[in-house]
Amino acid sequence: MQHSLDSAENAPRQRVQDEIRRDIIFGVLPAGSRITETALAHKYGISRVPVREALRALEVEGFVESKPFAGSTVSAIPVDDADDLFAIREALEAATARRAARNAAAQFAAGGPDPAWWKTRKDLAALLEEGDQAIADGRIDLLPELNIRFHLGVAELSRSASLTALLRQISGKIEWLYASDVDSRGKSSWSEHRTIMAAIDAGNAQAAEQGMAAHVHSSRLGYLSRFAPEGSPGPAS
């Protein structure tokens, strides 16, 4: 009962935290802009208490900076951390793709997938179609959110709670970086997802791992070539 009460109490804070994070990622709340509890409470139709708690959590995540007597501001996009974030993501997602392929092979070797695994796989198929349609409609702005949902879906297919939890921890920052670069690489990056899924469906762990690693590494190289601070070292190739 206590767990249910705690969840109910945390729901408003989690909702507004997710909404503020999303607005930061997509530039509704631009980097460097000052934000106040009062203004955010009015914007999201909620009391100041969950807003205050959400801002504290977002400060821990690195989306918000708060200083005594100066209030809170939206952090700068983490360009300086981009190479490290992409390197962590590359290792994590290569592992999730490898495990997802192995699980796919095991599912079909057992005579057919179990309902939970199959639902995740069908959701990913629908997501790929949604992304293709967004590109056809010229709605590139929809790709960042669809992109992170795809990668988290592959992590779910891996059935590794540890890897999925780690990916979720950095997914917001990755989505922030992706959103700032989607115009240059969004279309080509999205098309690579189907190749990765084909390897997973075939149960080819090596191809899935290599495909995912190459996919993330290409994003890493492309992002750093456009946004890395001048004079900073490039990623290892």
C-alpha cells in the first residue's frame, strides 16, 4: 500500500519533469533561458511543489542549472560531453543489439516468441513505419523522439535490465544531441534501423552488434564534425 501511495505522490513530479525535459530537448525552453517555479507551474498547470522537485531532479540529470539567489536556467547542450556520451552509448547499444539477436534466435528456436517479446517486436515494426512516414511527410522534427524509442525498444528485446537501465540514464542527453543534429543526419540515420532489425530478426548476433556499433559511431562522427569545440580531440575511429 505504501508503494502505491508513493507512486501516486510522485506522479505529478514525474509528469512535469518529463514535460520540462522534453521542452528543453526540443528547444521550447532554450539553453540559457531563465526558468522560475511560478512560470513553469502556470505553463504546465500544476502547483509549485512538484515543479520544484522536478527542477531538482533535472539539475541532477544536467538539464538545469541552479544558483543561490539567481534562480534556475536551462543548461547548455552538452557538446563538451558529446564524445564521451556517444562512446558510452556505442558500447551499450552494441551489447543490447547482440543480446537482442541472441534472444530472437532463442525465441524462434523454442517454437515461437512469447507474447511479451512479440509485442515489443511488433511495437518496433510500427515505430519504424511511423518514422518512415514522418520522413515522407517532411516531419524530421518527429525523429528524435522516435529514435530514442527505437533504441530503447531494442534494449527491451535484449531483456537485460542492467543495460536497459543504463541506456535510459543517458537517453535524454542523447536525444538532446540528436535533436540538434537531426536536419543533417536524421534521414540516413533512420534508414539504418531496418538493417539492424533485420540482423536481430535473423538471430545474427555479430551482424546486429556490428551494425548497431557502426550506426552509433557514424552519428558520433557526424555530430562531432559539426559541433565539437574547435581544437578538441576527435573520437577514436
